Amino acid sequence: MDFWLAVMFEDNSQLLDIARASAEMAYAGIAVADHVAVPHGFTSVHPSGENPFDHRTNFPDPLTTIAAMAAVTTRLRFMPYVYILPMREPFSVAKQAGTVAMLSDYRFVLGVGAGWLREEIVLLGHEPRRRGKRMDEMIEIIRQFWDGGIAELHGDFYDFGPASIFPAPDRRIPIWVGGKSDAALRRAARNDGWVGMNYDLDEIDHLLPKLRDERARHIDAGGNADTPFETLVIANAVPTRDLYRSLADKGVTSTVCVGWALGDPSAATLSAKRASMEAFANECMG
């Protein structure tokens, strides 16, 4: 199983050193959180049932952060977990994310989701109610640009003739999709992976067979059987080596781990974070 290190809420001054430290250890990559402009007093509730942040929380731009961390490493992979597509338009995403992938030697995964903070989606000028269907068209547009530099779509949300974004990637950039609804699982199955975020073990046992069924249906319908498919799961459970072995036995290929206690003053320094990251690696990885 691959272990991605979660990086969120941190001061910019430590981000590059965290990337360097992760590269020295056995972490496969770094996953960064995504929010653009958090409305004051929002009432939307995070899927976990708790709101882990407010309008004062640090959220550096994920693509810029990834580009900077990739520039000081050579092995690590990087991913936004997850990039909220429906509060953006597909053209800039295709251009920016594609450029990050190419300049990082394709050590980039575009993890995407429909989002839960409706007030932020509205603030950025988009309608949240049909965000899943609009997201499907966005992914189609992005994939067209990435596959050959030219896209055209006549859909319900985007209607345009041929347009180009060059340079185009010369290899496939993976798109992993988050969410647990039936629509989200189908969306993940059509792409390159699933990001299952913060679920109890019994819910994971319920979702994994559904994901496998959706993937099998997609392949039976002529889908991309030859491209690797990633199943990333974050379990609401005490992290242990046995937990991750059990998840791997169920077909989970990667996870995102919290290397230190988020918001804990005792983890404020880089040296404290390194010690915590090393302890996690020794206790749970391998």
C-alpha cells in the first residue's frame, strides 16, 4: 500500500521542508487540501459531521503549492485531495493542472470532488445544485485537452466548438474522484481511481464492492481496462500496521495519513513534525 502524507492548515514557511522530509522517508506522495475563499459564517456541514476549519484557516493554493514542492523533490508524487471542480471552469483547470503535471515529470494526480461547502461554490459564481453533472462535462473537457490538445463539447453546461490548449501532455494524467454516492462511484470508475475519504470500517466494507461493480460495468461497456486504477481509502480507525494490511487485503491500494496532530501546538515546529512522521512510518508502514 502507498502512503500519502496529508498537508493542510500549515504555514507556507514549512511546506518545502515538509516535502523534503517526506522524500527522505517512505511516503509515496503528498496530498494537499483545497479551498479558495471560505465565506464567513458558512452553514454547510462537512461530510464527517464536523467542520474542521473556519474562515481564518490556512489554505495555500494547491496547484501552486504542489508545483513548488515538486521543484525541490524528485521522487514524491502530489495530489490535491480533492480539487473542487464545480467551483471552477474546466479550461483553466486543464491548463494549470496539465502544466503542473508536465513540469513535475508527471508526478501529479488530479484528485477531484464535487465539494460540500455550497456557500463557497456560490461565491465563486457557480450553481451548486447540479454540480455533479457539470463536473462530468468538466472532466470530459479536461481529458480531451490532455489527450490531444483540442477539445469540443456541446453539452448541457458547456457548448463550444474546437479550442486548443498546448502544449498537451504526452502521457496520461490520472484523475481520481472522491465521494461515496452512487454517482460519485460511477464517476470514479470511469476515470483512474477513487478517493474514499474518512469512512468508518463498516462503510468501507459496503462501498468497496459497489466500486468494484461499477468498475466492472465500465470495463464491460468498453471502458479503459488497460489503465491502472487506484483505490485510495482513509479509514476512521486507529492507524496500525494491521489496519493497513487488512485494507490492502480488501483491494485498497493507497491511503492518506496525518503525519502529526493537526492544530496541536506541540507539532508546530518542523523538527516535531519530522519526529511524528518518522514514528508513523516506523509503526504503520511497510
